[in-house]
Amino acid sequence: MHTFLRSCGKPLWWLGLLCGAWTAAHSAEPVAEQDLKAAYIFNFIQFIEWPEGQGSGNEFTVCVSPFSPLKRSLTALENKQTTRGQTIKIRHLEVATLRECEALIVHNPDAEHVLRALRAAPQGHGVLTIADDMTFVDPDIVIALAQSEGRVVFHIHAEAATKAGLTISSRLLRLAKGSR
């Protein structure tokens, strides 16, 4: 092997770099659950279609409770681009401006009054509801996130998506655990 490396004109130091990179990659800190959930939410946005005229402007608004454990991680998505060229904007959730949200991250303590306000909206309202924890289950939640066996999993309630006027990609539906 030593002869092969010399014949290729490659010094042996590259092998040390490769081993060092492998060690660094395997000793890296694991991704925090909230950061992973925020990445999932970013990807959900890419695989969902909103009703015509909604979700098609220059900005895509994600609303989150100021008390949600996902707030900090979602703030990191601010100004990222969706595949449709929209700029993601993160807003604090306010019931009065609920209809201005394309995606709504529902935190358990806020869930009841937020969902009550959303139920008053007309069918096809175009708001993607995502529960940040599976301990709260509601038929109006489109996607519910959870941690299972050290992994983040999600469930999709297709009927809630239809009621909201959203079309979920079949690729995303196949990845969901226990879609209904």
C-alpha cells in the first residue's frame, strides 16, 4: 500500500487527516431534539401545497408560541429559503393574527384556545398545524411530532390536512409513522 500511495504521488499525511476527520465526525455532539424538530418542520414545508393564493407570496410565516421549547430552534430558520423561493419568517403566535400564519406550531399549553380560534375559520383556511409534542392529540392537528426510541417521529392526520385545504406529498405521507 505504501508503494501504491507513493506511485500515486500522494503523501501518507492524507491518511492521518482522514482518520482525524472520521474521529471528529463520530465524537460530535448529537443534535438537540428541538433543532431536529425544527429541521423536520422546515422539510415539511417543502412537501406540502397550500390552497391557491396562500403560501405563494414572497414570505412564508411560521407562528410559534413564545413559550414553546422549539422557539429558539425555529428562530434559526428565519430568512431561510423554501424550495418555492419564499423567505421564512418566524412570528410569535397571536390568536388575533392566526390566519396570517402558513404554519402554526401548537404548544400544549396554548393548544386549546389556538385550536378553538382556528376551528372558527372557514374550511380550507390553509394553516398547517404542527404539534410539537404527541402528548396533545387533536383531530385538527395535521402533523404531530414525538420522540420515540431516541428518534424524532411524526404522524400525519390526512383528514385534518384536507379540512385545512392542504395537499401533502405522498413521499411525506410514506415517511410518517401511523398516518391516519
